[in-house]
Amino acid sequence: MSSAEPFLHPQAMCESNSVGAGTRIWAFAHVLPGAKIGSSCNICDHVFIENDVVVGDDVTVKCGVQLWDGLRIGNGVFIGPNATFTNDRFPRSKQYPDQFLTTTLEDGASIGANATILPGLRIGAGAMVGAGAVVTRDVPPNAVVVGNPAVIVSYRDSSGVEPLKAPERCSTNPDDVGVRQKLGVGSCWIERLPNFEDMRGSLAVLEHGKGLPFVPKRVFWVFNVPTRDVRGEHAHHKCEQFLVAAHGALSVVLDDGVTREEVRLDSPTLGLYLAPMVWGIQYKFERDAVLMIAASEPYDGSDYIRDYAQFRHLVADQQ
Amino acid sequence: MSSAEPFLHPQAMCESNSVGAGTRIWAFAHVLPGAKIGSSCNICDHVFIENDVVVGDDVTVKCGVQLWDGLRIGNGVFIGPNATFTNDRFPRSKQYPDQFLTTTLEDGASIGANATILPGLRIGAGAMVGAGAVVTRDVPPNAVVVGNPAVIVSYRDSSGVEPLKAPERCSTNPDDVGVRQKLGVGSCWIERLPNFEDMRGSLAVLEHGKGLPFVPKRVFWVFNVPTRDVRGEHAHHKCEQFLVAAHGALSVVLDDGVTREEVRLDSPTLGLYLAPMVWGIQYKFERDAVLMIAASEPYDGSDYIRDYAQFRHLVADQQ
Amino acid sequence: MSSAEPFLHPQAMCESNSVGAGTRIWAFAHVLPGAKIGSSCNICDHVFIENDVVVGDDVTVKCGVQLWDGLRIGNGVFIGPNATFTNDRFPRSKQYPDQFLTTTLEDGASIGANATILPGLRIGAGAMVGAGAVVTRDVPPNAVVVGNPAVIVSYRDSSGVEPLKAPERCSTNPDDVGVRQKLGVGSCWIERLPNFEDMRGSLAVLEHGKGLPFVPKRVFWVFNVPTRDVRGEHAHHKCEQFLVAAHGALSVVLDDGVTREEVRLDSPTLGLYLAPMVWGIQYKFERDAVLMIAASEPYDGSDYIRDYAQFRHLVADQQ
Amino acid sequence: MSSAEPFLHPQAMCESNSVGAGTRIWAFAHVLPGAKIGSSCNICDHVFIENDVVVGDDVTVKCGVQLWDGLRIGNGVFIGPNATFTNDRFPRSKQYPDQFLTTTLEDGASIGANATILPGLRIGAGAMVGAGAVVTRDVPPNAVVVGNPAVIVSYRDSSGVEPLKAPERCSTNPDDVGVRQKLGVGSCWIERLPNFEDMRGSLAVLEHGKGLPFVPKRVFWVFNVPTRDVRGEHAHHKCEQFLVAAHGALSVVLDDGVTREEVRLDSPTLGLYLAPMVWGIQYKFERDAVLMIAASEPYDGSDYIRDYAQFRHLVADQQ
Amino acid sequence: MSSAEPFLHPQAMCESNSVGAGTRIWAFAHVLPGAKIGSSCNICDHVFIENDVVVGDDVTVKCGVQLWDGLRIGNGVFIGPNATFTNDRFPRSKQYPDQFLTTTLEDGASIGANATILPGLRIGAGAMVGAGAVVTRDVPPNAVVVGNPAVIVSYRDSSGVEPLKAPERCSTNPDDVGVRQKLGVGSCWIERLPNFEDMRGSLAVLEHGKGLPFVPKRVFWVFNVPTRDVRGEHAHHKCEQFLVAAHGALSVVLDDGVTREEVRLDSPTLGLYLAPMVWGIQYKFERDAVLMIAASEPYDGSDYIRDYAQFRHLVADQQ
Amino acid sequence: MSSAEPFLHPQAMCESNSVGAGTRIWAFAHVLPGAKIGSSCNICDHVFIENDVVVGDDVTVKCGVQLWDGLRIGNGVFIGPNATFTNDRFPRSKQYPDQFLTTTLEDGASIGANATILPGLRIGAGAMVGAGAVVTRDVPPNAVVVGNPAVIVSYRDSSGVEPLKAPERCSTNPDDVGVRQKLGVGSCWIERLPNFEDMRGSLAVLEHGKGLPFVPKRVFWVFNVPTRDVRGEHAHHKCEQFLVAAHGALSVVLDDGVTREEVRLDSPTLGLYLAPMVWGIQYKFERDAVLMIAASEPYDGSDYIRDYAQFRHLVADQQ
């Protein structure tokens, strides 16, 4: 798409020889000799790029940004104006750490205008950091974070541009007990569970053959999750799971590599079947939420896929 | 201890011919003709007994008590002074219900001094109503109730006299994961479950072969239990259960027909194995408590023993 | 139904000559000379009646009750067993107040078994004191009170026997804005008010000609009502009112002299039209509830009917 | 006041020879042979008195009361109608404790109508148990208790009849820093303490010579007091104390043997000087209240007067 | 003050011919050809201005700021150093929206240092965005916003420079019922309303002729307002209003075009008369606040003035 | 380390003659004539420095920073990239304050990347402002602040680089009453106080000779401290203090000029002896915390050392 030679504005200072084809470097920008910059990038006015920096292809760096030693930037990354990176957790003048911390921006990530990224973090593929956010922890792939400190407020939708619209689907008709409602992600579904309610309280039940498609070899429950935290972020090769918010509420993002959807588990009688080879994320835990999970298999570490890129490859291979 | 004939104080008025041997009726007491009173009873001063009343053997009725039409009193019952019964829910002068409500006091129950019992209730075997209590609902066997309205505060201990002392046993050492601590009731035990805790919260797990002695055919959870309510009050012929307070806390009373103990489930990592042929009761639910139960069998109505007297007989037969 | 002469059990002690026809006095009861007892009463065993006591006709006094100097009992009153009255707020042995406090039980009131009535109170016509209740304040006509201290939990229904069943009517369809739903009491109705809702909050409106059948000369609002308190207990000759729970919830009892109904105002968009000549009561205020009332007339003390008996007479006259 | 011989109603049954002069026993009352009853008592209809009972002089026992083995009743005690005593904590028919528990009613105590007194308790001199109360713990001298279970709501005022009116005195003018406001009890006073307030919070100070009339040898603070509990109930021979509610609020009753007053400590800047030879009581603690006390002396157990009767004697001796 | 020609620093790059008289452009600043810049502006070092940008007169743009395509900046606007604008809600490298969002800064607005402005917003005339704020919603005229996300904390005072000092006026003497206290804005006043208070709660009243200067044709109430939200932001041609915080508290800003004042409505007995032709704003709603408003006219959309600039013109015309 | 002459990049613009030896000024930076810059500084690309600015020695100013008129910067200060300063609280275009506010950065302070510093503040020696923080108040020496608005989350440890690790020391064994546990800072210690606990609550005590090493001439207590506020920040020449959190919890930082430690006071039975000549800071107050302090001396203003630099000098002199 871009022509063979990089473009340098007359007022730009580029001391590096490692700049890809079609990349443009604009006025008052300054690139030090050691920097490696891919092709078709756009380096805007007043940008400063140090030596130990690697920038992929198709990257946009808006005005007023500095890329410090230790930054590793993938392909297709967007960095908004005045976004600020760091490479020293406790900087003191004239005191230097043995090694600067590495910050990694995976492919397709976007950093919002004037955002601040603390050192040593990984911003996952396709993630989006909101304008003005102060990022203090790793950001998972496709997550959308905002605020100071930044918290995850959503995930990107299947189109990859906008945040997921939390569907209203979770409000199934409470009377439709046992009806499986497909979610369009893998073979996942939600259903309303049988609920026996009287003056002494309520009892909901999960029984193999009646709603539950497997005999649970393992039951576990998750609790004390800080409101801003995220769990899951993995897929299983073959383990099936069934999720219920036994107390409080939380949200689940499901991703089969093609389609991504979000479900709100907000009732102890709402069950979610999470199929194998679906990437699952749980977040937006209410204070005191308890997530109960029945699993079709005993614990087996080798059944977990914890790297999203690997998950995408596996999914692609299966198709 | 009692001789063949009932004793009547000269100032007593007994119009009934159906009074058992050894029963004593004291001054200013008045028994109407239709009343049936067992042997070895003690009917104190100022008691009044109507016609449609049946009193068992070894019953004590202290001063100032009236037994109204519709009362059915078992053996060994104690009724404290000025305790007051009723047989009409909404009494209006000169307006009579078609039939008076029946109140039943099962064997060995005690009614505290000046307590008030609303009509149509069943006070279970061995139950104890505290002095001054106002009882508005059925009282299960062996339960101890106090207050206005009366709530269950305990169950009788194995000796049958005092309330259970809630043992401190539930505070197992959190580090003794997987160690089964016997409770002395049937083959029940408690154990600390494996708990994987990090900054994102905690995860506790129940897995067949690791702590859980059966594959769960059914998982159910109980919630929205009013603080004053009681659940359980049954035993199973063969279903095994494993209980965890997934959120909040509650107490469990276990009774194998001989020994009775109480356990406080107050942590999502504390598990209780409830053996077959053990009568189980859950109560003292904290607001928002969630009790999760894994069961070794699918639901089978015929596996439940819901009558405590029957349970006692079955236990006795097995020994 | 009762014959001309009162009946005295041989063991009864009646020193009064002022006992009405058909009244029966039973064993071990004791009536002092000054007491005045109406006709067709039933005075049961172990009752004690002092001198300065007036009892109406058709009154039932169950066993173990004492009627002390200062008690005034209307017709058709029921007094349950061991119910206890008082006439001295701070009794000390051998110290007597200048005058004993008068307790009044209006026609048709029922006092539950073992209830305690503090001195100087008025128990309104048709009111019902629950068994075991400890009454520390006046009880309005038809109110049902329970507990220690006793609080109003309901009012008698139109049949006069059971408590009102709180109808589910208040859950009008939120979409039926402006539809008047008749309540069957006078010309009262409820309706859902127009509600303009957006992300900045909600706005509900009351406008003459659109829902509101009068121009409000006066608007007032009631707040800080203790949960156990009752307001209203009056009718208006001609003032119309429109009630909304602007915050929180409360219940309204409506009584046109023939029919009595209860409505729960639980939304700032639910309006209640309270017609003239309807006795209105507000109670069961949630903590922090605010009741807003628009009135068709300026304040005029002479428009209030504050005595329920007078209200009943006025209603009867109009028919 | 009473004549030499006790009076017995013809229908009364008195089997005891130990009844004091001027005592009257009324119809259907029954006194067993072992009971000892003082002079000028009034034993009303339907009362029952067992053998191991001691009743002082000038005692009133209203109708429907039973006095059981183990009761010890001082002089001038009032027992309201249907008030009910007990002597076995866990009564079972035909099972008797080795010894019945003793209940003691000290001089001048009043038991309200239909109250229930659990066994083994001491009701202090001059205390008042409200009508319908269920007393489960000892009641200190002069305390007024109500409810089920009974809690202290006040103390008797100096006249000995009515409860103390909580004075509004504690609302000293916050600007009158350092002005000692006499309370009329011993040499006690309250004062507003210097308070240095800015945006970082507030600092209040107690310094010898500036408000504090002694150098504190000891500082202690009281916390985690259950709302229904009472502390203090003692006087000091010579130790002076200065009290501040460092957090929350509580009430203090002061009693110099002649005058009794109550003060609400509801601000960390309100100080109370508690003089020697003043009986002090702290109660009505708000949840989370912290009471800080500076004392003029080191701890010395012999400086405490813990028996109210002894305190009264000491005070009388000093006058 | 400014001379005829714009000033360009030798190190500045200005490619536009549309720069007003007296405007200065400083070192390392870069203006693209399409930009239109008014007169007497100050464009500081390191500023970058794209093509589709319009800047008014007397605008200050401090160092490190970029003005992107789509920005429309009025007269007299101040933009602090490193303040950052945006024009794409979900930026992805190499993906462009059909059209960039327009951000508008009205006359006299100030953007604090290092603030971040999300795309597509309008910053009202005279508004002030605090340093470091992240603005995610429109800012009304004269509002002062701070934080991430930015919320309104105040409005500018009448002088137009500093934020309004919230006057303590709202603490009228509760005893001065009915005294109108002028606010100095139009003919607005506040007054303490009649309040009838007893143990059953409080009743406050608004009656035509007694405090209320009109017969209310309409009553409405506002609720469920998120704490960070603002309501009102309009004036009426002729409708008079009377405001009361029936529950909770909120603040009202009043603006007659010359003077601006703020009042805290923090009591259900504090009323505010809001005159016609006064711009009214309600904000700082406490959680659960309910604002009740009585209006002198039925709803008439044409009576509303919703544009502040138009309001200012109308006021000026009337003077 | 630095050579005699300052280094200027060819693209830098330095108009000042007052630049210290060894200082380097990089590309596109711009220094106005009046600025005074010390030796061995590093002024990075795209920095702008106004006239009335004083910069000490060994200062690092990263890219994209502007130093405005009124800034006073000590030695060894670090200023991160895009950090933004201000000198006008309410900036309006073309309106200038009489004097710009002075912002002071004391020796050794660090300003994190993209932080915003409001005008007129003092950033104490060694303090660290976190990346992205918005500082609205003075920052004490050695404090670490983060967030928008910035709050103190820690203090620097003795090494001067990382934040203090809150030691677990405060969890002394509750049974080790009276054992003094040295803190390694001056002669400070913590100890568990005697605690007398029963069902009526707890009483903890401080008595001279038993734990308390002095007779308290003064007792004061601190309350209503906003969670984000800090108290103390001073040392005493000779006054000894003893601190207890009488309610809630707070943290204390102790600094003897060489060693700095932090203690959490989280129990009313945990006491801290704060020796003379130890700099003490209290912060992280829980809502409703009450800090009680007994002091060995009456108040004496001349005993306070309120300036940290002076404190360091005094300490150095004593060694």
C-alpha cells in the first residue's frame, strides 16, 4: 500500500536507518539511531523515539508522544496524542535502574489520547486504552479500559471496533425453565434453572440429564473477587463448564475466535453452558459475588489454553 | 411412684372420670367432664381444663394454665405457670369458628412460664419454648425457641436437657486442607477445602477423590433464606451430601438418633460431609447466605425421611 | 339467646347486684360489689373483677383475667385468657396514685390471650390485640396489633373478622399511564402518573386536567415518620386529596364505612385519589418515606372528621 | 398502719403459721405451710405461694401470681398481676434439678403486670420491671427495664417513682469552652473541651490546669460494649474521673445518694467530671461508642464501692 | 493591543494564510494550510494545528497542544499546556471513521492544563475544565468540571473568574417561618416553611397565600438523579416555580444574566422561589434526593428558554 | 561527571546565559533568556522553559515538559515526560493575575510521567508524584502520591527509592501484653496493652509505670479526619507521646532522620511510643478513626519542629 521509501518531513530528525517502506515521519519528530520502525507507519509532529525501541508495521504515533527504551510495539497499533510511556517504576534523577522495564503493545492495540502507561506492562492484542486513562496493570486482549487507575469496562465486539453492547439476553423469561437459549458463540447457551421457592427461601438445582449435559467431576466456586478484577481469560480443549452466579452478579465474555458476546449472570437461577474451545472471561463482579462452576473433567493443567494468540491459531486450524 | 388412684385436693373440681392412676389435681383446679388425662400427671392450682382435651402420662401443668378444646398433649410434657393456649386465630365475642384449631404438644416438649402459643400449631417432641415466648409457627422436634415472635435459637443437646453448645470445631486450622475431622455423629466430618487465592480473588474446589467421596449427580444451592427460618429437618436413606456455605454463614445440626452436634459453616472453604441416616437441620442463616450442596444421588422423593419419630424408629431398628 | 337471670356457678363469688340477664359467671371467679356487668356476658373461671369496672353486653372474659378499677368495656368485647390489664404506670407497693388511669375497650374490640395492656389506653372499636402483645399506645379502631411493644400490622377487613389482605392492585401496569383504576371504596382510585425518564433521572408530574381532578390549593408532604407510626385516621367532609409516595413506600387503608381496602404506595409514579367522606389511614412507612399530598382546599379544621364513630354515623345518615 | 392479726378471706387457703400482722390474704389464694410472709402485705385472689418462699413486709402480690420455691422477696416490693416467676432454667416434666435456683427481689422493687422473670436472677433495690417484660439477666438497683428480652431503658429519678427524664443539659453551647456546668449531683460538672478543628480533622484536648482538675495517673477506654449492656454501677472513695465519648455516644447516670441525674455524652468535645462518692452508671452505648476515662489515681481495688446498699450507708454516714 | 500582522517565530511553521491580525505563533509550532485562526491569538511552542480547524479571536493555546480536524473554537478561549483533544471515539490505526467528530469550545471557555477532551463534545460558554480532567460529556455554560471522569463541582461566580462560593444562606433560622430572604438574583427568595412536627413525624405545607405566591397548576417531582448529573439548565418566560428538597439535598444555581448565586436545599422545610427569567440549574443531588416543584402554569413547551446565549440576549433586551 | 560547558543540541534553542556546567539541552527544546539552570541537568527534546524559572543542579526534565514563570526547582529533581505545570488557578484567555503563583519542587522530588501539578503548591523533598497523578494540594517530604485527585498512598523507605513496605509488625501477639517491641527508629516501640474483656465489652488501660513511661500531662484525641488527610508531620524536641487508635485504624510513619518505618495502629489495645526527636506522620485514617495521644508535657509551641529540613539538620548535629 505504501511506496518503497519512507517519507521524512524537512523538519523531522531521523537518525535511524531502520525505517520501513511507506513510513512517514513528520515535523519536529526525532528518531534516535537505534530505533527500528516498520513499514507504513505514521510518526507525527513532536514525537520522540529513543534507541531501544521496536515498532511494527502500520503503526500510528500521534503528536507529542515519546517512545522510550524498552518499548515493543506490534503491528497496527494506534497511539493517541500526548499518550505517555514510562520505563522506570520509581524514577530519581541521575539514578538509573540496572535495566529499563519493557512495555509491550500487542498487535492492534489502541492507546487513547493523553493516556499514561506505567512501566513493565503488556497491553493485549486489540485492547483499547481510553483517553486520559492511567494504566497500572496488564490489559488483556480486546479489553477496553478507562479511568485513573484504569479498570476494564468492556471488551471489543466481534467487529473489533466498538465495545461490546451488553445484550439484554440474560433476562430470560423466568418461567422458561430448562429452555436452552443459544448465544451464537460456539455451542454456548444460557438457561433458567429449576427453582423451588417457598417461605423458607429458594433452592435451585443442577442435575445431570436435567439441564446439565455432563456429570460434574469437579465443582468450584470463586469469591472475594475485587470489583475491578478479571478472571478466566482462558479456553479449554475439552472441559465443559456450567456457570451460575450463586450470589450477586458478574459478567461473562465468550469468544469462539470469530464471535464475541457478553452475558450478565445476575440470578442464582440463571445458568450458562461454556463449551470447550470457547475463550471465557469473567468480570464486573459485584461486591460479594460468588461464581459457582461445575466442570465435566477433573483438573488437568494441560487442558488449559492461556494464550489468546495460541487460541486464535488453534481455532483457525480447526476451520 | 404414683399409686393406683388419682389424688384430688379437697378444693379441686374434677368432673371427668377419665383421669389416670397417680395423677394429682390441686386446689382451685377445674376439669370439665370430657377431658381425658393420663397417669402420673400433676395438675396444679388454678388450672382449668376444657372438655375436648387429651393429656398423656407424666405431664406437668403448672398453676394458672388453661387447656382449651382442641389441645392434644403427649407424654412427659411440661407446661410452665401461666402459659397460655388459644384455639381461635381471630376471636370475636359471640362469634365461633366452625371448628376450634388443634394444637399438639408432642412427647417430651416443654412450654416455658408465661409463654403464649397461637392456635393450630405443633410443638415437636422434646422441643423447648422459652419463658415469655410468643409462638406463632410450628416448632420442630428438639428445637429451643424464645422471644416475641419466637425464633429458634438452638436445639437440645444429646442429653436432652440443655441447649446444644455450639462447638468451636468449625474453626479448623485453615492450613489443614483435606484433613477429615470427625464430628461423632454418624460418619459425618468437616474438612478445610483447597483454596487457590491470589489478588484476583479466591477459588475453592470440590473434586471427587480429593475430599469429595462421591461423584455429584446433583448440585443445588439454597438462598434468600429469611434469618429466622429453618431448612432441612430430614434424613436420607442413602443419599450422601456435602455442604458448603458459598457465601455468608449458617449453622447445621446433625443428629444420628443418639448424638446431636452443631457446626457453624462460616467460610466458603469449610466443607461438611453429611452421611446417610443422619437427621440434618440448617438454621441461623446470615442474611444473604448461600448454601451449596453436592449430592451423591439424583433426586428421589422416596429417599427422604421427613418424620423425626419415624427416623428414630429406623435408627433403633438398625441397631 | 340467654335467659332472664344471670347464671352463677356454685363456686363463683359474685358480690355485685348489677349483672345483666343471661350473663354467666363461672367457678372461682370473683366479682366485687361495685362492678357493673351487662347482659349475655361470659365470665370464665378464675376471673377477678374489681369495683370501679363497667362491662357492656355480650362480653367474653376468658380465664385468668382481672378487670381493675378504671376499666371501661364496651359491648361485644372479647378478652382472651390471662390477658392482663393495669391502672398505674409506675406501681410501687403501698404508694397509690391520686386516681387510677382509665383504660377503655371500645365496642367489638378483641384482646388476645396473655396480652398486656398498659394503663390509660384506648383500644378502638373492632381493634384486635394479638396474643402475647404488650400494648403501650392507643390502638385505633379496627387496627390489628402484635408484638412487644405492639405495633400495627394490619387493619380488619370489611367482614370484620380477618386482617385485610394487602391487595396486589398497586402494581398497575407502568405503561397504563393515566388509567384510573377504581378501588371499590367511595370513589377512590389509583393511577400511574406520567413519568419522564432519561439518563439524568426521572420526573413525574401531576397536573390539573391531566390525572389530577382539582387545582391544588395546598400541597404538603410528610416525612420522618417512625416505621411503627400511623398517620391519617380521619376523613374529610369535602376536601379531595391526591397522594404519592415521593420517596420510599407506605400503605394506605381506605374505609367508606362499608368497605375497607389497603393500597401500597411504593413508587413515585403511583397516585391515589382519596375522595371526601372516606376514612384514610397511612402506615407501614418505610424508613425515609416521603408522602406528598395535594389537596383541593386550603386548610380548614372544621372539614376534618376525626372520630371514627362519628364518621360511621355520618355515613349511615347519608345512605 | 395494719392491725395485729393477718386477715384471711373465707375462701383463702393459708397453711402457713408465719404470716405477719396486718397482712391480708384474699379469695382463692393458697399459701403452703413453709412460706414466711411479713407484715402489712396484700396477697390478692388466685395467688399461689409455695413452701421455700420468704416475703418481706409491705409487699403487694396482685392476682394470678405464683411464688415458687427459692424466691426471696424484700420489703416494699410490688408484684403486678399475672407476673410469672420460674426456678428451673430447662424444665422437663418429672426431671428435677438438684436445687431450684434462687430469685431475689430487693427492697422496693416493682415487677410489672404479666412480666416473666427467668430463674436465678437478682432484681435490684428500687428497680422497675415493665409490664410484659421478659427478664433474662440481673437488673441493677433503680433500673427500669422493658421488652422481650428486657433491656434497661432508664433509671428511676430522685423521687423514686418515675423514670429519669434525660435532661437536655448535654447540649452545652459549643462556644462555652471551659465553662463548668454543675449537675447538682455531688460536685459533678460537664464542660465543653477545647477543640482545634481544621480541614484535616479535629483535635480535642484535656490538660491539667486547663479543664482537667487532676494529673491523670491512668487513662483507660471502653469499647465494644453491646448496645443493651450497662457498665459502671460503682462509686469510688477518692478517685476522681473525667469522661469523654471519644467516638459515638452513651448516657451516664449519676447518683450521690440523694439526687440522681442523667447526662448524654454525645460529642468528643463534651467532658464530664465524675466526683468521688458519686455512684456512676454508663449505658445506652451507641454501636461503636468509645468511652475514654482519665483517672486521678492508679488502679486500687479497695477504692471501689460496688454494692449500692453499702454506698447508701456510706453516704448516710457522711451526712 | 495587537498590531495588524500576525507574528511568526522564525522556528514556527505556518502553512495557513488565514491567520488574524496580532496573532503570534511561536517556536516549533506547526499550522497546516486549511486552519483558520482569528486575531490576537497566542499559539505557543510545540503546538500543532490540523486543517479542518477554526479558531476564534483572543484565543490562547499553550504549549504541547494539538488542534485536530473537527475542532471549532470560539472567542476568548484558553487552552492550557498539554491539553489533549480527540476526534475519533474508537481509534484504530489505519481505520478511519466516515467523518471525524466535531468538538466545540464556546466563547470564554477554559481548558485546564493536561486535560483530555473526548470527541464530539460541546464545552459551554465560560465553562472551566480543571487541570488533568478527563471530559466525557458535554459541559454546560459556566460549569466547572474536574476529575476523571470529569464531574461538575461548581459554576463560575458572577465575576466570571472564580467558582461560586456556596453561600451559607440556606441555613435560615428554622424559627423564621415564612420570612422571605432575598437572594439578589431576579426576585428569587428562600423561606422556611411551616412544619408541623410531633412524635408521628413531620408535615410541611405549601399553601397559596401563605408562603406560596401562586396557585400551583402543576406539581412535579424529580428523583433517581445520578449524583453526577445536572438538571434544569433553562429559564422560563413567565412560569414561576417553587422548589423543595422533599428528601435528601441538592444545590441550585440561579442566574439572572448579571448575578449568579448558589443555594443548598437541604431540608424538606426550606423552600426556594424561582422567578421567571432566571436561569436555574440543579445539581449535587444526594443519592435518593427528591426535588418537588410547584409551578404556576401548566406545561407549555414554548415557555422554556433552553439556550443560554439566547437567554442572555433576552435579558439584555429587557434592560 | 559533567564537563565544564553545557551541551546544546544543534536543534535546541537556548536564549539564556545562565546554564550550569555539564547541563545538556536537546533537540527542539526552547529556553527563554531569563531562565536560570544549574549544572549537570538534562533538558530533553520538546521542553519549553520560560523566564522566571530557577532550576537547581542534577535535574532531569524529560520530553514534552514546560516550566512556567514562577517555578522553583531544587537539586536532583526528576520531571517525567509530558508532566504539566500551571501558574494560574482560574486561567482565562487574555486575563492575567497580578502575579503568577509559585510552585516549588524541593530537592530530590520526582514528578511522574504525565502528572499535572496545580499552581501554588510545594512538592516536598524526596516526594514522589505518581505517573498520571493530578496534584491539588501540597505534598509532604518523602510522600508518594497517586490518582486524580492525588492522595498519599505511602512514604519513601529509608533507601529513598521505593515506597515503604508496611511491615506486619503491628500484629503483635495479643497475649504478649506489656512486651515492648522495638521499631528500629529512635527509641520508639509498640506494645500490646492490658485489656479487660467480658460480656459487657472491653476496657484497655494506660497507666504510668505499667507500660506508660511517663505521667501524662496532656491527653488529646483526633477525630473526623478525612480519609485522604495526613496529620502530624512534625517532631518534638523533648515531648514523649503514646498513641492508640481508640477506634478504627490509621498508619503512622516514623523517621529518625536515618531510618523510616511504618506501623498500622489497628486495635484499641495496640500502643505506640513515639520518642522525642522522631518525625511522626499519621495517615490512612479509616473513616471514623479516633487517635488518642497521651503526652508527657503540657502544650508548648516551641517544642515542635515543623520543618523537615530543619529536623534533618538537628538530627545531623546531634550525631
